[in-house]
Amino acid sequence: MFDKAKTLFKLKQTGDAMKKAKEEIFLEVEERGVKIRIRGDNHVERVEVDGEEDKRLKEVFNKASKEVEKKVEKKMQSQFGNLGDLGIPGLS
């Protein structure tokens, strides 16, 4: 059991490092008067329409991203079980 816990801890550390790396990647796309700056983790940093920042669109994009992330997490938990049940801090 200790070996499994150790492996899971290493997996969590790797996942955390990957998450941080994705947060440091940025991409900006502009087309037909719309410009979006987005991070590698799909968090929208800025939305501009015809040169004007549109915070409403940014908020909606980020809300949608969080909602789909929750659905994916729920699906993964149902398929692979809840790793938090192993009692390893930080895994849920």
C-alpha cells in the first residue's frame, strides 16, 4: 500500500507541475476585430472587440471553461474512482 501511495504522490506532483507550466503559456489571437489572450490552461486573460476590452465575454468564457472542467473531473472520477479516498493529502 505504501508503494501505491508513493506513486500517487509522485503523480500528483507531476500533475501540479504540468498545471503550473500550462498557466505560464500564453497565446493571443486576433481576427475580424476580436482579440483574445488565453493561457495554456484555457483561462481567458483578455477579450477585446474592435479595440475595446469586453470583460463580460472574458467572464463568460472563463465560467464556461470552469464548468466544463468540473464535468470532465466528475466523469474521470466516475471512471477511475476518487483518488482522495486513499487518504493522501492534496488528492481529491
